[in-house]
Amino acid sequence: MRSWRPRPRSGAWSAAALLTSLMVVAAGSPAVAQPDRARSGQTYYVSPSGRDQAGGKTRTSAFEHIQQCADVMVPGDTCLIMTGTYEETVVPARSGTAAQPITYRAAPGAEVTVSGASKVGGFRPVTAADVTKIAESDPFAADSPFSEAVAAGNVYSTDVDLGQDVTTVQVFTDKKMGIEAQWPYPGLDLLSPTLQYAGAGSAEATVTDPALTRPAGYWNGARALTGYWYISATTTVKSSAVGSVTLNEAPPCVHKVVPKETRYALSGKIGELARPGEWFYDPAAKRLFVYSTDDPNGHTVEAKRRTYGFDLASVGHTTVQGVGLFATTVRTGATSTGVTLDGITGRYLSHYTDITRGATDCGSTVTRGVGDTGIVLDGTFNKIVNSDLALSAGNGIALRGQNNTATDNVIRDVDYMGTYAAGIAVQGNSQTVTHNTIADVGRSGINLQWNEVEGLTPGKDVIAYNDISGYARLSLDVAAIYTCCSAWMMGTSIDHNVLHDPKPATTLTTFGISGVYADNGQSDLVIANNVGWGNREGTVMLNGLGTGSHNNGVYNNTGGMTLFYVKEPNASTGTKIYNNVGEIRGLAGATDGGLVLSNNLPTGTDPLFVDAAKHDFRLSAQSPARNQAIPLPGINDGSTDATPSLGAYQYGAPMWSAGARR
């Protein structure tokens, strides 16, 4: 549930009021290709040992940079990329056509990485004299864990310009991301950090905690990350004392620090640089410090320099195949069409440590990263398939625009800042998300929102056959598939998904963990044939708060459900809940709002699954769920019985499976 209220629907197809940062997309004409040449496509070659002046038409005359291909290729041409790492942002000069796309492809057997990072070297040990110099501007550095680490010979530094915004700095050692020095030390698992909670006496903008033992004033000006309920936020510390810090602003949305519930972390002080994997960057001095038990010059130390490996925002009918991404990503634009990303291996797709970025309103805070992080597919009829994506502060994939597709992808360890970003963030409409495996995410596996695209006729989304686990790592009031708020979803189908084993970090408040969650008045959804386990609120949760939960069809799901705010007058007219297996919470008075409940297996009746302990939820021959369902063509076809079964698996039918098919 939410403490704010979404904007009421103003017409048949309103946008989700929550996503205030995601504006209606104007649909333009696809990027215009130059006229096709009357010839067969040319193959160009790229190799790190090549020369951009060599012509690129044979392996022995390969270009050095992929961008050189991008500058010369026309429709039908192919850029064949040899093994190596390419530190560049590729911006194509022109589009392909539907009949003759332009293709960038890893050569057979090649291991290709387009990297957004560049090497940093020249490290030297930090000395006691350096500490004395640093203490002239930060006196707390002189007697701190940092000074102790310096005395032990474990801190090194180098001069490098990484920009003025520390919240975008990302440092890697031997291809593994380090962390900015902070308290408490979170460890190196981005989705399972050590958490510190505000103590008794915390209130408004003040965190009280006896574990805060640094001297008065130590934390002044530090950056603070807070997390509570569904809100992750950032701000700065206004003042500090032994046992407390007072923030510049209370966390948005709830506007208070909640004792024993609000988690927090503090960064931006060199005094905390004292543990493995940590770094500290001084933008004024343009100096990078790293903690290392041996000479970092003997390792590969890199820093992020480029946001995009392929910037396809102005082109269409382009294919990128078999390419790896490191510390970078790919985007298309509002006019892109016919782009295919196939077999992409992406690591560290996006990074940021700011969330509110100075704003204090709820909407722009919780939606940080939803529309512009991870692989971003905007425009129409673009797709990402067969890809392996991991590690992102925000999304794995963002689908914007209309009629785009994400299929057969494996996505893990994303949304490590815990916002409404997701494994796949679905915006726009008419999107297809099928057969993906998503595991270990800060909040939701799939965040399903609704936006119109100007000039195009809207249609339903299809979210089907996905296997999602390990959600709710850093945020609550959440689901494997989460959708919000006050949108009319045009029959959007959420079906045949396996939603299981959430991993909330907190053992305190755990409200709202479900398989599919239609939050704050989502209407005209079909939620059918989903299976879930380990979800506190069941496989499905409907929350009609605000504008009501109308005309939803909740059919043949296995794993139970929870109903909220559906029993007020006209709060749930048109909603039908048929043929489900599992406990239904919130049943008392549920039909008062207009919804209809029928043919659901009574609570307490054993469905006699084949092997529930091993998550085989097919029905045994003795199951009371056989021959009990309301027939719903296209929903519960396939039973070998005369009448369909309750639940997600029809008796006698082949068992369907979810997740990436590879």
C-alpha cells in the first residue's frame, strides 16, 4: 500500500501516475537509411591490431575501431569483429533497411568486449605526510581507520580526472567492481550488503544509533543512503554527533526516519577507506585512493568513462550480435525500429549512487533509473534475445516505446540501488516479455508500467513464461512482477510465469511480497496460470486503493492470493477470480465491491499435487482440483478430463515450463 494517491484515470488509456519521470513518448518516423546500393552487402573487419586507414575489407586490412565500420557501412553491410577489447562508443552514421539491415557481429569463435572503462595506473603508496596534508582540510583523517590503513601500507593513490560527480564514479580491479568507502562496510556483494538500522529515538530527519561512534562533526557533509518500505533515497548529512546524524531532508514519501526499520549507510569521507575493495575519490584534487594489500599497479585497475558501447538512438534496422559489454550499455531511440540485440553478454550495465539527486518528491525518487538504465530499447519493433545480463545499479533491460520484445534472456544481480528499476522495466505498451530467467534483484523482476506513445494505437502487453526468483532484496511492498498505478491495461496478460523464493534482506517488516502485484488501482489485466511459492502474500495480490481494481481476470493461478481495498462500493466491479488453488486472504466482504469469486479450491483443501515439496504442482490422479474449473477458452484448455482443472497445470496436459530456453 502507498501513502500517496495516484492521479485518477482521465480516459480509457491513462499513464501510471507514479512514473512522473517517464513522459509520453512522441513517435516519429524511423531513422532514415540512405538508399540501398544495387550490390551485395560488403563485409568489413575490425581487429585491435588493425589500422583505421587500411580499408577494412579483409582480415589483413582490418580497421582498428568498430566506429570506423559504423562510419562507412550502408544497408546490407556487416562488420565482423575480431577478438579483443574495444574502448569506444559506437555511433552509426546511418540505418539499415528492413530488407538489408546493418550488422555488427563477433567473428566466429571471437571473444569481443566493448568496454566503457579505461585503465588507471601510476599508483603510489600513500604516506604519513600525505595524511598530514589531507588533514589540513579534513582534520578527522588524521586519526581514523584510513590513517591506520596508511600506516599498514594498504592505501595507494594516483592522479586522475574522473569528473566532479562522485556518484557516477565506478572503479574496477581485475574486472570486479569496487565500492566507495562507507560505513558500515557493506561487503562486495552488491545485493546482499551489511545493513545498519536506525535505532530507538530516531525520528523525522535524525538517525540515532549507538553504533555511530565517530567524533562530533565527522559525518558533516557526508552522503546518506536510506531505505525503508518501498523507498530508497539519498541525501546529505547536515550535522552529526556521537550517536546520531541529522540529514538535510527526511526520506521522501514517508518523510521520517523509522526506528529499527530505516536502513542507512554513510559515504563521502576518506576516513572510512580501510577495507578490501574500497576506493575514495577527491574531485577537487582529482585524486583516486584505493585500499589494496599489494601494489595495485600489478593489477588491472579501470574506471568507467563511457555510458554507451553502442548508441543506436538515431538509427534503425541494425543488428548487434555476439558482443560483450563491460561497464557500458546499448540504447535505441524513440524513432528506432527493427533493431536486434542478439547474444549480448553484459556486465555492469549502469552505475549511480545518487537517487533523489536533490529532489524530495516521492515519484521522482522511487523511479530513479527506471527509464534510462540497463539496455534501453525505445522506439518500435526492436528486440533483445538470447542475452546474458548482470550487474546494474538500475535495470537489466528497459523496454520503452511500443511493440518491443525481450525474450530468452538471463538477467541477474541488478537494481542494486533498490529503486523501482527492475530486471526488465516495461513502459510504453504493446510490449512482449517472454521466456526470461531473472534472479536476484533489488526490487522487482519485472516492473510493468503503462505509457501511451503519441501517434500510435496502444495495445496490451504480454508477460509470459518468465522464471523469476530472488526479488525484494532491498525493497518491500513488491513482487516478482509488479504493476502500478491507476492504469487501464487493455487486457494485458500476465500468464504462465513461475515466481518463487523472494529474498528480503530485512526480517522486520515484510509486507507486500507476492508473485504478481497489481497495486493502487490497476484494471483490465488478465492474470492467469501463474505458479508461485515462498511469497508472503501469495502468487497474486490485488490492491484497489485509489481508483479501484476493475475488470481484472484472475484465473487458474497456483499459490494463493491476497485482496486489499476491493470491498468498498464499486471498488472491484468487473473483476473475476476463478479456478485458483491456494489460500485467498482478505475474503471477508471481498465481493462487496463488485468482484466475483467462483470455483476456487476451498482454503484448507489439500490439492494433492504430484510433489509440492519439490515444487511439482501438477495435479495427481486423486486431486480434488480435477474437473472443477469454469471453462475459459484460451486460459484452461488442454485437460484430458471432460472439464478443466483448477490451478495452473491442466490434468493430463504436457507440463509447461518457464525461463530462458537455453
